[in-house]
Amino acid sequence: MKLRLAAAVASVAWAATGAHADLLIEPLQLGGLRLDAVYGNVAGVEARLPLRLGLGMTWVGPHGLHLGVGFGRASVHTDFGLLDGSQVRLERADSSVELRWRPPLALRGVTLQVGAGLGRLTLRYHPEALRFALGGETFEVALDEVSTWTRHLATELVYALPANAHLALRTAWTFYGLDVATPFGEESRAVSDLQSGVLLRVPVW
């Protein structure tokens, strides 16, 4: 909710400048994630390269400045290193607000764009409790939802398409902190993920 409010305030402030502000939607963001090693070391995630699907929108302003809002989903499976085959799905929901800058330089219709932003990441387990057998007894552990603020840096190679649409090859580095359970108790870990993929931007007006 706070992120949506921040995006709304930013868009109003953007429009209040009286600047030229075209709106482009991103109906498709398709890419992959390389999750931080903490997911394998603590959560037992083996395949740390999940597919990410997303969508977004971009306001095009003056002097090569763009304001973007994005939403994405990804999921992986984990067994927490247990031997009885118990497995749950870890779902990731991310949202972000990003300020981008595109210098007025192009080579055969291709331009470089850089960006930086803030966001929110939520991790949810399905099912929300893990049951496993140990020593002839059955135990149940609740798997709580976790949310954390994020910050990121991004680069894009933007290809011009007909009708003022664009295709972008995007790479982004996301940084955040997680409190994880270890044999020595709860510890705070600095985490960074790498995202890469392709997205389409289509003008609305």
C-alpha cells in the first residue's frame, strides 16, 4: 500500500511540473532471477534460477528522464534439506518504483538506459506450515510470510520499434536484508539477487 501511494504521489508530482509525459505500459516482462546463495544455504532452495513474470508502466518525461512502476512474480520449491521428501513452494511478489535516465545517444535505433529505485519484496510459503516426521513423531512448523524493503540498480538496452514502442533487454541488481534462522539463532543477512530478461513497452497516448 505504501509503495502504491508513493507511486501515485510521484506521478502527480511528475505531471505537476508541466512536463511532456507520455505513458507507456509494459504488458510483458519475461526473465529469470539468480537468487542469492542465502536461499540455498538457509532455505534449502536448490534451483536458484526461477522464471519471473511481470508488468509495469512508464511515464516519459523531459531530458531523458523516465518514471517506472513494476510488479513481478516468481516461485521456487524447497525441501529445507529434509530427508522425508517434504516440499513447499516459496512465492516471491515484488513491486518497485524506479527513476530512469536515457542519454540522447542512439546507435542504429539502440539506446542505453540506466535506473535506480526502491521497492517491496514479499515471500510466502505454500502450504503455510511444514509437517515432517522425526524419531517416530510428527512435527509441524509454521512458515510465516516475510516482507522487506528493497533497493536496486538497473541497466537496459532499448530497441526502437514502430509506433513508438520499445523492446528492452534489462539487467537489475536488487539489494535487501533478511532475518534468517540458523543453528546459532536468528541472524540478519545482506542479500542481493540478479534479474535479467526482456520487456515490451507500448504507448498508451
